[in-house]
Amino acid sequence: MKTYTVAAIPGDGIGTEVISAGIEVLQALAKRDGRFAFKVDHFDWGGEYYKKHGRMMPVNGRDLIKKHDAILFGSAGHPDISDHITLWGLRLAICQPFDQYANVRPTRVLPGITSPLRSVTDKELDWVIVRENSEGEYAGVGGRVHQGSPLEAATDVAMFTRPGVERIMRFAFRLAQSRPRKLLTVVTKSNAQRHAMVMWDEIAVEIAREFPDVTWDKMLVDAMTMRMVIKPQSIDTVVATNLHADILSDLAAALAGSLGIAPTANLNPERAFPSMFEPIHGSAFDIMGKGIANPVGTFWSAVMMLDHLGEAAAGARLMRAIERVTADKRCHTPDLGGTARTADVTAAVVAAIEGAND
Ligand code: ATP
């Protein structure tokens, strides 16, 4: 029997609640399947770890997880610690050195869930946003001088490299090609940003030649926000820079009904390092410890993890279980207008997996 090693990093806030729910569901799935198992190693990194040790993860943290088959991540964020410390100290400290350059974010309106867009169905809103995850506006290039003086200055330089743009474009075109509609929108801002975004557009044209069966178009990011709301059915696969896709995917999550549902995969497509799977929501301290966090974003992230591990049939089984459960309004957590608790949703998904006769 194949055993997959998973590094679980629940992090902070509701991260701990949704990751333990996710592991429960994964173990039920492995038991139901019988052909594979999970060995889960837990790492207590995050805000509390920072308070004790002055860093978000140990110096050799990456060495401890680099041999795992996948990483399941909750959320990093702490009310007492600056966001840039929690983000750069843990999530980006894993994503960047592990070269997880493709951040993939599917969005669909799941059965039983109402989109704030009037009468939109899952057929009309079925998107995958590919976010460049290694450079661009979040490259970390920049500096700050003369702090405390009236002359204080700061820069964040958006850095785009030809190999970095080529590989994310190729990834996005390939993904679009694998989906039934073979449709890609390249998001840009080359009207106002006349260097890197112009190169981004040029590289899109070059890579498009390798994928003659993919229909693609180019869209300014501001116009894209309108198109997502007004013509959601005209969109399928989307590729955008780190910053643009960060914003667009939060909009996408809201349009799909709740931030609590949306999953994401940080992929190293070459598999030189483990890839990382996480719900897109943050640590949500306002609901921490109340037992009402929606675990669906983590379950859907687990589906993406199974697909990446080559266990597509098990991934499809989990997705069917999730959809069966969201279709039942009694299993909706408060973010979806219901009264169910994290444990109720988890138990319902486990029951759907155990009862599956496929
Ligand atoms: P961070 O600073 O770590 O990004 P945050 O609290 O600022 O965290 P999010 O956690 O992303 O931001 O979410 C914003 C709000 O959405 C939360 O305050 C919470 O009420 C709601 N929310 C997010 N995720 C969930 C979830 N899984 N279940 C229920 N509600 C959620």
C-alpha cells in the first residue's frame, strides 16, 4: 500500500480547527479507498511559536518538510504580530524557496450555495485563477530609508523575469487546454505599467503560439473586476500577476458564496519540492475557538492535494462528498447563513465518504 507523507501546518486562529477537520476527512478517505494511507506529521509553527521563539518556524524548518509528499497549511496571522512578519516568516518562507510558482484557485458555486450574483449557476461560474506566486509585486524587492525623518521613503519594486513569466503563462495555457472550454484570459495592466506589464503581454502572445487550440484574450485588471460580476459565464481560466490575482481571487471567492469555501494549491509543477495546499481564508480570529469555521475550503484543498498526488479518483470521491454535503442546508455553517458547526460538516463529509458506493 502506498503511504503519502503529509506535513500539516495548521498555523493560527481557525487554521488549527479546519486542518484537524481536513485530516479527519483525508483519513476517512484513505480508509474507504484501501489502496493508500496518509502519514501526517504536525508542525506547530505560526504566531504562538513566534511568541516563544522569536520566529515563525525553526531555522531548519524547511529541511523538516522538504521530503514530504505534500504540505497542508491552515493560516498564518496573529492579532499581536504584524501581518508582514507572519506572512514572510511562514507562508512565503515556504512558497518561495520551494519554488511553488503556480498558485491555482478554482471557483465554483457549489450545490446548495447561493452566489451574491443573482441566479448564477455552477455552469455559469466555473473558473480557475492562476496566480503567479514567486515574483511580481510580491518579490520582496525594495527598501525603506530615513525612517523617523520627514524625508522617509519606501519602495516595493514589482520584479518580472522572462523565465518567471514564461513558466506561469505556459502553466496557465496548459491548464486552460486541459479544461473543456479551452479558454484563457490573461489579466494585465499594460496601459499604465509600461515596462513589466508590456513584457508580460508580449510573452503571452509568444506562449499562445504553442497552444493553437486555446482561445485566449487579454483584459485590464480593472475591467476584469467588472466582467467577473457582469459576465461571469464568459470566463474560464485566468492568469494574473501575484497582486492582481490576489485581489481577483478574493472577489471570486465572495462571488462563489463565501471565503470559507475557497481552496488553493501552491504548486511546484516540476515536483522538485513539495507543493502546499490551503484554504484561501485567513486566521479569522473573530470566530476562533467557537467551532463554527467552515472547513469546506480545506476539504476542497485536500481534493487538489489528492489530484496532485495522482489520486484523482479519490479526489473526485471527496469532491462528490463535499457537494452532497453543501447541497444540504442543514450542513451550512454561519458564514453561509446556517447554524451547523465545523464538527457537523466534517461528520457529514466523513459519512458521505463512508457511504459512497462508487
Ligand atoms: P488574516 O489576517 O489571517 O488574513 P482575517 O481575519 O483578516 O485573517 P480572513 O480570515 O481571511 O481574514 O477572513 C475575513 C472574515 O471572513 C473573517 O473575519 C471571518 O468572519 C470570515 N471567514 C473567513 N474564513 C472563514 C471560514 N472558514 N469560516 C467562516 N468564516 C470565515
